[in-house]
Amino acid sequence: RARLDPAGRRAGRADHGRAHGGRAVTVRTISAAVDLVVESQVPADARALAVLIPGSGPVDRDGDARRLPLGIQRQLAEGLAVHGIGSVRWDKRGVGESGGEFLSTGFHDLVDDALAVVDDVASLGLPIVVIGHSEGSAIAARLLAERPSLVRGAVLLSPYARSGLEVLRWQARALADDLPAVVRAVMRLMRTDLERQTEKNRQRLLATTRDVERIGGVRVNARWFREFMAYDPSVDLAAAPHPVLAVAAAFDLQSPPDDAARIAELRPAPTRAVTLSALSHILRPQAAPTLRSYRSDMRRPIDERIVPLIAEWVSGQLDA
């Protein structure tokens, strides 16, 4: 089990707590493979604890990347607290205040970090529900397999039920239609096949052996890509006896929206699959599916349907 490490932190990372609307908010460091800075928000009437796992990329505990501050995990934590559900979230390795280096971190390292957090918060004695978004939904599937007695159930937001390699292939097909018309015209003129070109890049990554490689002159987290492409969460999801809520976004161009229903079909355990209309991968409403409006979309909060849906499902599991 991960232990509190009150002495081994880098300067400026002391534990501290604060009140937020009557809810106890604590920021502290746990010692896992690297020091992870975690933030817990637990209301006095908490009936359960949500372990919030973000999507891919260098994301901090709020769910913010440097150029794309989505705030998904922060908004989930604040919204769930209103419904009596506590939460814990953390800065990824090499991001925010956590130790380690992001580019050399593999997919399974991220799983190990999530396991360390689950082990740590188990001492609170609250039922634990893991809530993963995008890549976080695949990490949640591993947690069900690795900690079957500690985790009560899982909520999968924008999930997928195929290997990461197949997800990337699906993305290439889905995003081709989202390119500006002038770009599509130039690609046709240059006889450039987007799917074929991106497949070449994927095969180059699969052939790498080091943690970090240069692809096209850019340093890339090659080990993460290899491990991400190899892992298929559908295997762990099919075997897990835990209840699952799978929430797809109808306008998702990064995770196949049909995979929520696919998860329900492959699982003998209780599973609810929901597809929310006019919703994008980043959990914001859209008029039409596109990635090109993300920068304006992120200025709005996550869709108002999401937190009540999760809270109702968690409450149902606790009362079952």
C-alpha cells in the first residue's frame, strides 16, 4: 500500500487542507513509484469516494493540460461533492507537483499510480468507485482487475472497448471528415492518404524499443504508445464482476461512441450503457461533431447531464 511520505517531498509541497463550501479539501503527497500529489475533496456526509482518472496527455489533477485546460476532473469533483460523493485526483507523473518525467512514463506506469491511489484511500473506509475518462476508462478497467475487492464499481466516460491500436485507427477515419475543406482538397491534390500515413507512424512507434523516441524530429512518449496500443480493456471489462456505467458521447471523434453499447454486450455483470446526444469527447455540448471548436468549447462547463447521471447510478449501487 502506498504510504504518506511527510519527509521526502520536494520543497514547496507540504500537505495542506482547506474548506470549500463546507467540504474538506486536502492536498498531500503519497509515495508510490514516484511522489504523487493528490487532492481529496470529501464532504462530511460522503457515502462513497470517486477515484477520478483523466484522459491521455500531460494532465494535472484538475484535468488541465497546458494548452487545453479542460478542468474535467475538477468539475466532476465539485459536482459529485454536492451529491455526497467524495473524490480523489492527482497530478500525473512529471506534471504539476508530482515527481517523475511525463515523456518516459508508460501506460502501465499510469495504471500503477492509480493503484497506489486506490490503496491509499482505501483506509478511509468508504466504498470506492473509479471514474475514468477516455484513456482513464481503460485504466479503470485495469483497476477492476487488479483491485477487485477494493473497488465497488466503475463509471466509464467516453470509453472504448478495443485495443488502443484499433482506437487510433478509428480516430484516423473519424477525423478525416473533420479536416477543413481546403486541407482535404490539398490532400487529394497531393494524393495523401491520411489513414495510410498515420498507420505508418503507428507502425514506426510499435517498432521502437526505448521509452522516448524522436519521430519526425519530435520527442515522443514511445513506450506509452506501445503499451497503449497493445492493451484492450474489453478483456478486463468482460471478466469483471463489478457494476459498470458506460457513458458515450454521441459526437465523440476520439473514442467510438458505439463502444458503450459494446461494453454492455460483452459483460455478463450489471452494466448500464448511455449515449448522451450532442456531446463531444471533452464532455461539452456541440452543434455538430468537430475537434475544431475545442478551444471555445472548453470555456463552458461540462454538460449538465453528466454529474446527476453518475450520482444517481452510484446511489443506486450503494442502495442495492
